[in-house]
Amino acid sequence: MKLRQLVLAASVVAAAASSALVSTAAFAQAKEQFFPVLPYRTGAYAPNGVPWANGYSDYLRLINARDGGINGVKISSEECDTAYATDRGVECYERLKGKAKGSVFQPLSTGITFALTEKAPGDQNPLITGGYGRSESSDGGVFKWNFPLMGTYWSGADIIMQFITKKENGNLKGKKIALVYHDSPYGKEPIPLLQERAKMQGYDLQLLPVTAPGVEQKATWLQIRQARPDYVLLWGWGVMNSAALKEAVATGYPREKMYGVWWSAAEPDVKDVGEAAKGYSGLVATGLGGKVIEDVKKFVHDKKQGTGPADEVGTTLYNRGLVSAALAVEGVRAAQDRFGKGKVMNGEQIRWGLENLNMDEKNLKKLGLDSVMKPLSTSCLDHEGSRSARMHSWDGKKWNYVSDWIEADTSIIKPLVKQFADKYAAERKLTRRTPADCQS
């Protein structure tokens, strides 16, 4: 599909996506901060991509409607639908990057993130990859332009294994753990962490890749039926998640022994399975309700400016998209604090803002975000900012929390991050950032 067709398809599906924001056509003449958006409202992953995109768009609209922009700077935005395809994602990036002198991009795909990681430094466009992307990019000493905020896949895998370890009274020796994963960069990301923990804890790790989009999994679940693992970790996306749960039902594998990453444990993943998915659990890195949700309803949806249906507001993936937009907005706000309030920020300035985020309890409460996210603080060397999540479980009708917030174990993760970041730097002949660069 040619780019003009791709953009047309996205605009038809989400015709209202820019109606409540300042028109991008006037960008050059107006004082606006441009936010490019790379969602996927089309394709096999649209059921999961749409609520994220709606939450993202609604939050940008909220900032304009409630606050008058970021310190008076209105937000403009444009979507380019990637359909979760890496080539389309790169094509969309190339199209939108010229809309401003540097912008923050959120690829919403690990495959696209891998590709844009090579482009972002030269273009001076920071990348927020909240809860996805390259796990080693939390090392800001090597990955200056990547920000895997709120947890990498290594953090997610570690949290799941902590939960299971506690359930087994601290002993996983001899247990069998199967990873059913999307056969893509996304699905492969947790493997190094799970292998490291397997060496430490003595469990047997079985790797079961599923070809995208993941509708056909009968062969995978035949292997599970034969091996009878003690636990199954699900690293799926879109239709793959519900297909896995349906196969678990068909093969008689207990849903109580299945645990998904945060992209495999939302409403679209279980709604078609319903009661049969009861007992399935997964990670969630955002919270529910609170002032920001009330404000979205009041300032956006009650004004008939919402991107999607009103009953979607506050759901798991919607909240994830909303929080992702908030991280981008706060990166711009932090940049303005240093480089000038009320000014449009360029890419390098936004990068500095993202590297100096201080979203503590006080600031989150002021922004109305304290109910939907945990405090987050970044630095030159820590581009992750926070690394915690809760486990929630499906009771057949709704999700319920079954754990408190669990913090990823950095004593296990940090050595892996350094190992993989150093390998990346060596392969590309990069040098680590100097203290002077960190302070600039």
C-alpha cells in the first residue's frame, strides 16, 4: 500500500482524530507543539490498538481543552496508521518527522522501535517506548534517544516470575515454565531475562513461538498438552491472546496457571472468551479511575469531542494510551521549565525533558494522574524511570487486582542491561556518554 493510501485509510477510520486538536495544516503559522501519532486502527491488531490510540488522542485533547495547551502552547497532532507493520511504521515516521523541528515519537511496536532506534539520533527525535521496545535501551548512557518508560519487557518478565515464585513458596526448582510468544522482536524480548532466572532458580524453560498474527495455535497447544508445564506465560498481542485462551480451554489447560504480560491482559483479550477465561491473570502497569478520567469525560466526551465510545474511557488499554500521552506532554513541560515556558520545544529540548522527568506523588496529584500511574523519575543513565506493575485476574466478567505493586529486581536486570547495551555500542562503534554530555 502506498503511503498516501495508508494515510487515507487511517484518516477514514479515525476521521475525528484531529478535529479537537489544532489543525496541523496551520502548524507553520501557529504556535503549536506537534505530536506525531503512530497507531494501528486497522489490521489484525486493531482491537487492541484502537483503545490505546483513543486514550492517547483524548489526553492530548484534554490538555488543549482543560489547560489551554502546555503553558499556553496548543497541541497539534496527526495520525499515520502503521497496521503494526514495521515497514509502514518507518514510512509513517519519515512522513511525519518533517512536521516539526523534532518531535517525540511513540512507535507502539517493538519491531518499529528497533528500526527507528537507528534513525532517531540523526533526526533528533526522542522515542518513548512505554512498556515495550529494546529492554537494554533503559541504559541512557548508550541509548540517548530511547525512553522505555514505566518498565521494559525484562522488568515485566521479572515481575511475573516474582509473583509465581511467591506462589510456589520461593522454590521453582524442577518446575516447567512455557513461554508462548509472538514470533517477532516483541515476543522474543523477555527470553534473556527468563533464561537468566532459569539458571538462578532451576526451572525448565520451554520456548513456543507463534507465527503472526497468532490465530492458528493448535500445534503450540498440542505441545503444551504433551509437556504439561506448571505455568504458561503469554506474550501475545491482539487476536493471538484470545486465540491462546480458547486453545487453553479446548486442551483443558488451567487458566489459573496462565500469566500474561501487560499487552496480553486487557478487556479485548478476554471478552470473547468470557467465563471460560476465568482465573487467567496478567500484568497491568496503570491504575483505574480518578481525576484525570473524570476530566476526560467532562472536558472531552461530554463536549462530544471524544475519539472513541465513552464507555471505553477508563479501560485497561485506553488508560495505557492516556498515560503514554501524559508522559510525552510532561517531557515537553519539563523541557519548557528549562528552555522557556510558553515556547515550542524542538527534539533535543524534548529529549532533555524526558531525561529529567520528576513525576512524583505531588506532581501526579496536581496533574490528576495519581490514580493511573506510579511516580516516575528519569536521569541520564536511567531512561526507564519506574519498573513496577500489579497482577490482575479475570473473574469471568471483570479484572480484579490480586497483588500489590511489585518492583522489578534490578539486581538481576541491571547486569543484563549493561551486557546488551555494551554489545549494541560495540557493534555500532558507539562510545558511552560522558558526564559533560549528561549535564548538557
